[in-house]
Amino acid sequence: LHITHTSRAMASEGKGRYWQYKNATKRFLDWLRKATKYTIQVVNEIVDAAKHVRVAGIKIPAQILGALNECIRLRVETMKMYAKKGMANRSHAHFLSVLSSCKDIFEREKNIEKVKAVKEKTSADKKQTIPLSNSFEGLEINTNRSSGEFKFGEHIKLHGLVNRGAKFNGMIGIICGPKAKNGRYPVALKSDPEKKFRVKPENLVPNEGVEVTSEGKDPGEADVNTFMNGDDMFQAMCFLLDFDESLKLVQDIWASYREKRINLLSATMATNALVRDIHRLSGIMQLEYPHLKSFDHLIAVVYLQPAIRYICRTFPKVTYGDVVDTASRATSIRVNIDRGIKEVRSLNLYGSNYRSVVEAIMEIYLGAYEDMFCWSISFLDTKKADTAWWSTSINGVVGQIIPGSMLTPKKGFFGPAWNEKTNLATEIKDLASFVMADVLPPLGLFSLDWFPEMEKNFGNGESMLPLLPLFSLLRESIVNKRSSATFFFSVLSLCACMMETQGERRVERTMLVSKLSLKRMQDQLDHVQKAKHPGIQPQQLKNITICYDLFASIFRLMDFQPAKERRLSVKKRLADNQFGIDCKNALLNPWMAGQFISMATFHISIEAGLQIIDCAAQSRVILHIYNALREIKLLGPINVLDTLFHALAKGQLFKGGVRPSKGSFFKCFLIAFGHSPEAASKLGHLVKGHRTFVKKRHSKNISKGRDLKYHEPEEISEAYRVAYRLMEPVDKKSGTMLKLPDLVTAVTKSVENDSLIGLNLIAIGHAFLVMMDRLVDDLGWREKYEKEVKMKHNSSIREGIGGRRAGKGKESLINYRRTGMVFCLQELLAAADSPVMSKYLPLAAKSLERSANILLRPKDIQYKMF
């Protein structure tokens, strides 16, 4: 793949079948209008315009044919969801027929005489059969006009009405009386017989062979925008197909993890990316159709249209959204009719008629249930699962979770407990107890009580939500008392993860290794905060302590302890895990363990670590000195420093991405330290030969006008950008959005190619500070350094800069120690630029190599064990 990235705004509607159909249809119609000069206001005019293109010999671009084929493919995919039971919406079938007719016209021979012959044959037929893979019949539009005589009771089609009557064009009516003296016929609408009016004969067309929708309207007279944009039913079908494709990819992802083709972090990030994609598609859909807010609502709109139309006709004052909500409760009706009646009654929409509504829905739902899911979620279908049961059960569990209490289902309520050693899942229903009893109740409690507290302590909890999607989605579903479509997808993704990874103690090993990885990072943070190096500012040290406490709270949740005193506060019981449950399945199953590893990697190691690694410019000092010593052949390669050198070069380490070479070491460092190129050039000329210390005048010059910019994680880490979706992967060659399989590949590649993953940048930042101290000591500059720092500090106090007048004497001294260390060690770069070898450079090379071997050992700076 040739992958680049574009901004998230450009990618707001980048994927999804509905967007693909809408975009392809727009391109096709725009070209058709421009090529034929047809306005194309109604659907029937599309075929007329296509015939004009062929007769006029207009050349059809390959891109337009591609867009037309894309439209047909997507329409066929959605129609197949009904292919086994003939419930297809006739408007959708007609739209497919129109597209297929256009394709058939474009593919005919260019000979105009043959085209005319085909036209004559077509006009003689009442129906034209369109050759499609799923054998849908095309619908020919009868455009003949009547002679002006109609019989009583005859069905007719209205057309050509203007002004207030224009809205009835395309509607089917019935002649309900004799012709009046003024020549008009009394007509009653088929869809609403009480609406009667008199119409001129020229505005009537015999209804011979014209297919109509259930609303009594000819789909051929539908507005072309309806054809292009679809309706809530079509968009819901497109979403369900995207849902199904994404779930198949989740299976493939965790199968790859099982076969050790990708690591745990890659599998987790790819799954998170698919969850976010489903969440984005759901959000776009709800902006246009707010009533499509859960998986049950989607199923109702797609498969329970007869029930929806019945309720709309019987109770016209009830809003459409409330009707869809009522129909969506059919899943509860199938499981328990009394529960369904209770739910519909609680809506207070139908007065005392709630029972008749439930009975009508039940008749429609149960009568068609065996055929309803002729299309079903492939993952559930292949695992012999009941989609409705899973949706209802998840909603039931979510609805029972309340803050401060642990939902504890009876043993065996959801079936036998899953156990990797003794009871593996052979089909998805075997994971019901695992999901409903072991995972959702603990996660629900933590999402309501622990997670908000963690967000508050961490200071920027919102930025962690993309890394821990299950927490945020579960909390949202608990608050709304109903699971969203995205949360339903997340639960099924967890099931797919477990089905693919279970066996041969893989889940158990994942739990153990993930916990050890997190524990190693916690120990490294503990070492840094206890060391309290003066180079780390107090606020940054506080952030390190917060990160350490975060790990501590996670481990308290993971470690099982028996239930003790039940009268303790929820916060105390959470702190000690005194709910009497084993949370390992909830918090350390492969996907959740990967989410915690992801949080530790991106939110702590990379985001917080990049602040620590450059808090005293130590990364710039050490890496610039390392590069200079390597260039002048005094030092061999050090793997960790090489890795950081290439990674941080994407940020602020080298301005302009130019790697320093002999003669430019000092100048490039000054630019990286915040000086402009012009100022760096002037200051570089002040240093002639090697001096052991910076003169006072020189230090004043280099302290003026600096604009030191810190490393930004999105600049340095591609995996960080993908994890937070700050940038959207696109195909570099075509500039188009990646389709789902390619998106998964791009995500996994970003993890594999990111050299910072597995390194604890907080620990490395502390190690760099210690390395700077040791360099000063090994070079014998400590005494002069302390003397210079003290002199500058006293001078600043006399001049009223900070110090005692500002009440910050101690803090001012610490700041001078930080900058003084930089001013001291930069002299090594000036010496490396000099043609005369300084005696200090070999000493610096030995000191750097010795410190790296001691301070940058894998156990001290790496945590990657997964």
C-alpha cells in the first residue's frame, strides 16, 4: 500500500456504503445532466437522458461507467437482504431497475438504427426484463396518454399538476364518479380515499402495468434526490452491511494475532479503528435520521416496515420516531410478550390501545421471524447465534447496571461459564455467560465509578477515550438505558476476539504478559518519581506521580480479593476491590488488555513522555552530542540513541530535517534550541576554537529571542496519529479513502513501523538528565559549572529578575541549573566543529558510552513484552 494521511475533517464521510452510493450517484447524474442538458427532476427522466446519450453518440467516460457500476453493486447488495422473502421495497427495486436500464443502454452497439430497433421493441413491451445476478424485474414506465375517456372505478396515475396540486404528481387514484360538464373527472387518492378532487383528463394516465409503492405512488415519479440520497431504510441497510463487513475484519484481526502475524497492540488498535469507524458512520446516519439510534431501531426500519406503516396509519398523531421506537421493541416481544406489553405501555403514546399495538407488532414480527433474518450478521450466523436474543440480553444487562452496585447474575443464568482450561466456547452462545456475567457488570461499575475519578485525576480524560472505547461506550449505554449500535458492535467484537484467541492457554498468557508489561512500566515510573531529579519541574513530577497512581488503581481492580465489609463507601470498595468478584476476565481479556497497553503506550509513554524527555532540553543536548561524536568517528552506534535520533528528527530535534555534519554541529544545535537561523549564524561566529566555558556576553546573546518548541507526539509518531485518529489514512496514488481491509492494514503497519512503541520515554528523559550530570563530572567541569550558575543567579537577584523580589529564589536557581547545563555542554559541539581535536571529546565519548550501557538497559527503559 502507498499510504499517506489527510486531516480528519477531509475524512468525515470517507467510508461506508451509503456515502459511496451517494457519491457515485451524484457523479453519474451530474455528468448526465451536463452531457444531455436534461434537468432530470424525476427518476423516469434518468432513462430518457441515458437514451439521448446513446442516440447522440456522446462518449461515456470510463469513470462514469465505473460510478454507474458502483451504484448498481451497492443497490444489489442491499436488495439481497430481502431476496429470500420478497419483502423488497418497490421503490428500491425500481431504482435498481433504472440504473440497470442505463447500463444496458450504454452497453448497446453504437449503430443508431439498432438503437431505434431496440427502442421500438421496448415500447411494445409492458415490462422489460433486466438481466441481473439476483433476477430482479425491471419496471417499464408507461408514458402513453389517454384519449380522454375513463371508466368509473378505474385506477389512474396523476401527472402534470401544478401549484398546490404538484405534490400529488405520481400518486395513484381511483375514478369515483361520472365525468363533469366541464370535462373533469372526480378522483380519490388510493392511499387516502377521503381526499377527492376534480382533475382534467390530460392530467390522468391509465394505470396499466405501472408498479406502485405501498403508499400508492409510482416510484418512477419520485424526486431524483430521493433516488440519489435514499431514505432511512436504505441508509440503515447500508449501515448493517458495513457493520457485517467490519465484524468479519475483527475476526481476521484476532486470527492474525493468534497466528502471531501481528502483536497485541496492533490487533487492539485495528479493532479500535473499526469501532470508531462504526461509531462515525452511526453518528452521520443519526444526524439525518435521529430515530436510528440503536441496533434494534435499525432492524425495525429495515425489516418491520409493515408494523411501522400500520401504527402510523392507526395512530397518525404519534411521531414517526416514536413509532420506530415502538416497533424496535419487538425483540422484547419475542423473548417475553408480557415484558413487551409493559415496555410499550410505559411509552404512554397509545392510551388504552397499547395491547392492540403489541398484538399487531407481534403478529407481523413472529409471522415473519423465521424469514426475517435471511440476511444476518455473518459472524453470528456462522456461530449459530440468535441476533435478537443477543441484542435483548445486552439491553437487559445494561439497563440493570446502576452506580455504586455490582450486578451479579445467578450462576448459570446465561448458560455455562466459559473456562479456557475446561470449557472452551464452540459457538458464540457459549460466551454468553462470559460477556453478560463476567465482563459487562464489572466494566459497567468501573465506567461509572472508577473511570470518571481517573479522568479527573489525570486532567485530560477525554483524550483517553479513543484508547478505551469499551469504557466510554458502555457508560453511554448505561446512561441511556439502551445499548447503541456501536456498543453492540463492540460486544460482538469482544466475542470475536475470544472465539479466535481461546485455546492453548493463549488468553491466560496474554493476561499474564500484559500485566507484567504494565507492572514494568509502573516500576520504571516509581524509580523516576523517587529520584526527584532537579531537572524535572515540579508540575512534571506531579504528572509522573499521577501516571504511577493510575497504574496502581488499575492493578487494584485486576487483583481479586474476597468480599469484606459491605458498609464501606463505593470509592473505598473500588479501591480495594471488595465486591467479591474476579475482574481478570473483564480487564485482562485480550482486547481489554490491549486497550490498557495502548493507553500506557500513547497517553503515558509518548504523550507525557515527550514532555519529560525534553523538560530541560536534555534530549537535544544528548542526541546532538551523540551525533557529533558519531560523525567524527569517536563513538560507535548505540541502538537506543539511534532509535531516538531517527524518531525525534521528525519533530524539533533538527529544524528542517537537516542532519548536522562537521562544521554545523553548533549552529544546528542553536537552531534546535530555539534560535532563528540568522541568530544562530551570528552566534556561531562568536565561538572560535574550543573554550571550556561560555563567556557572559555570549550567554546573554544566546538567551535572547529564543523560541523553544517542544516535541509534539503527532509529529513524531504515526501510530499515535492513527490511535487518536488525528490523521486519516488515504491512498497516496489516488488520494481516495482507504477501504476497510486497507484501513486495517494501514493501522497494523503504523504500529510495526513506529520505533517509539515499547520505549518508556519518561524513564529515558530521566536517564538523559543523569547522563548530562555525568558528562559534566567526567569532563571535570563541575566546579566551574556550579560557580557560573551561582554567579548568574546572584546577578539576576541584583537586577530584579525573578529571585527574591519575585519570591522565587529557589525556583530561579533550579532554572539556572537547567539552562547552565545546556550552555556548558554545548561547548562540546563547538569543539567538534573545530579542525583541532579537543582533549575533551574522547572523554565525552567514553562517558556517553558508559552512561548508556548503565542507564539505558532494556529493563530500565523498555516495557514491551507483548
